Amino acid sequence: MPPHATGRRRTHRLVAGGVPLAVIGALAAGGPAVGAGDGTTRVVRTATLDDIPLGAFSNALLPGTVGNDRGVDLGGIGSDIYPGGHTGEFWTVTDRGPNGQVKVDGTKRRTFPVPGFDPAIVKIRVSGNTVRVLDAIPVTTASGKPVTGLSNQEGRDEAPYSYDARTALQYNPNGLDTEGIVRAADGSFWLVDEYGPSLVHVSARGEVLTRYVPKGLGLTGTDYPVVEALPSVLRHRKTNRGFEGLAQLPGGDLVMAVQSPLSLPDTDAGEASRTTRLLRFSPKKKAVIAEYAYRFDPVNVVDPSEDDTSELKISSVVAVGGNWLLVEERTDKAARLHTVRLDRAANILGGPWDDDTTSPSLEQLEDPAASGVPVLTKKLVVDLGTVAGVPGKIEGIARVDHETLALINDNDFGMTDGEGAFDARGRLVDSGVETSVIYVRLPHGI
């Protein structure tokens, strides 16, 4: 087991001198506490983020960005969670904002009901049974404009539409679907993005300093530097399944997880595969220095109610000492946590599996280890699906101490898919799913 383990523009954070925290704090109240367990691993605390209107939140950061929030509250901060330096405090990050799918003439369209929403880094405090917003930093371009969460490239990303899927919206090359967060020693942040997929370096004030994307992506028109530094094979990422997990190793290296197997050589191969990839990036060298093959458990092992292999995802990776990682395998209803060691001998970077003409591809191999691929060895820590009180769609995990993990769920801003997501007035029909931080005690530690 593993051992115990600056920006240039003025910030618009929710602090004195900007918008007082009381403006946001007055909108939030406490939620119900939940305590349960299975007698072994158990939930010891549940805290809930109460209702904060999304328009008020967004316009406090970047005035005038949201004209109509359609009744949506702040949510989606469960994309990831990272220790904030003080007891009960964490950094979180939203995803691209409220979004869903509506079928029109037999084809699903991606909707952005609040297209002016800008992804934000949100600092929270767990206080009793309530999650309180302490601070928020909008993610912006070099000139201080919102990056937005809109799709980047026509023909590669899903076309963006209005809430009712009837009006096409413009693509935005600056848009980010942020999913993972760590904070560097200098106060800057590293984020990962689903679109590119991308690794994004952000200043302490939220300005995108550099976006690292796969070689050959050809992303142009951005208002920040873009560097093609990632393996070109990542351009085969499944739609909406780019990078999701991000970890910071003790020495400063970053590890990014591709959420699902690559669509290599085609969509069918990716949907059927149980092999995805982790990449190790050196901020000092500004380059990927290692790549690893990671093998999912069968889908019905991760989630006994599911038989569709394409539902398998990695949503969180957490450094737990040395070269050890905690990796979350999940579906939307269940999750299992494993430890893996990033063994130097398991590095596949630059080999045949990074060549998209290799046949069969890594993703097509029925048994990669038997074919000579050094697949990472993993050890099960906990099956969260057996722990009472753990909600679905856990996307962020932080290590609180040797025995305790903090989990956070993605509530999708209270949205559901389909025409019923909004009423006749264009107001959200809320799903009732709240954003919660759940503390889980592990009897054997990690």
C-alpha cells in the first residue's frame, strides 16, 4: 500500500473590495445531515450546498455575463475537489455549465441553457451539514473575457444549441469543459478539459496561461496560448469523454486520466473496450513524460445493475504518496476505488500504442497484458456502491487524512435530458439532486 501522503489582471473574486461574500452567503442556507454506514467503510458526514441562483453567482464574478439563468442554481462544482489548506476547506471546479440533450427530428442536440455561464474555480468550506462558498474565481482569457463552456470546433465537438434545442449557438474556441483541479505551490491552478482533451494552466486570478492540447488538433482563434504538447492519439477521444481526473504527485508532476477508452480505430471499438490511458506531465519540462494503460473491471463488477461497457469511466485520480494513485472507476450509479503504482516499466509513451495506425489498437485488445502491454496493477480499496449514504455520480475525491476521503457529486445543475427539462416558460424543472460533500471513513486507511 502507498505511504501516508500569478496572474496579471485584477481578480473578480467574491471578497471584500469586490462583491461581498455576504451577497452570496445570504442566498445559501444549511441542508440536512446524513449519517450511515455498512459497518465497515461508513459515511461520517454529509454536507449540502443550498440554493444560490446561477445568475447572481455568475454576474458577481463577471458582471453582465448571464442575462437569464432560467431558474438554474449554482451546481456542477462536483467536477473535482482538492484540499484547500485548512480543515474543511476545498477547491472545486465547475464543468462547462448547465447542459443537456434534446432529440429533434430523431437526432440528439447538445443544449446550453445558460450560454453566458463561465466555468469557475470555487472554494468551499464544509461547516456542519452545509457547504458554504468562500471564494470564486472565473476562468478567463488573456484579455479577461469569459472562456465560456461552449463547444470549440465545428465537426469535432457537438454543435451547441439553445435550451430548447431549436436555435444554433456559435462555437467558441476559448470554451472549456473543465473537469479536474489541483493547486500548485505558487498558487496557480491546473485544470483538465474534456474538449481537447486539454491540460490547462490557470493563474491564481483565473487567467488561462497555457492550454496544452494533442498534436495536430489545430485549435485556432483562442485568446490565450495553445501548445500542441500531448500525444496526437488523444485526438481520438470519445465525444464528451476527454480528460476528467487530475492528480498532482509529491514531486509536482501531474497525472491526467482519459475518462473512457479512445475511439480507436472507431467508435464501436471504444464503446466495447475496457482499456483507457493515464498520462504523466512534467510542468518543469512542459511535456508528457509517461503514459500508462489502465484496465477497467467488467462493468457488472463496478455496477451490478449495468451491462453496457461504454458506461465505464474514470472520474477522479488522487495522489496518495510517492508514485501511488487512487483511481475511481464508476458508472453514474456506482463507483469503486483502486490504488495503482505508476511503475516506470509500465510506460508505453511513444510506442506502437500511440500510433493510430497500429492494428489491433490498444483499445481492441481483449487481454492487453497477454499481448505484452504492461497494464497497471491495481488493488481494490473500497466499493462505494456498498456504502450507504453515498450518492450517484461521484466525480471528485480528496484525501482528508490517512483514514478519511471527501467525495463530491456532480448534480448537473439540477438538469435532466429531454424536452421536460424546462417548463413552458423556459424555466428549469429541477431534478432535486443537490451538490453534496460526503466524508467517508476507511477502517484500514490509505
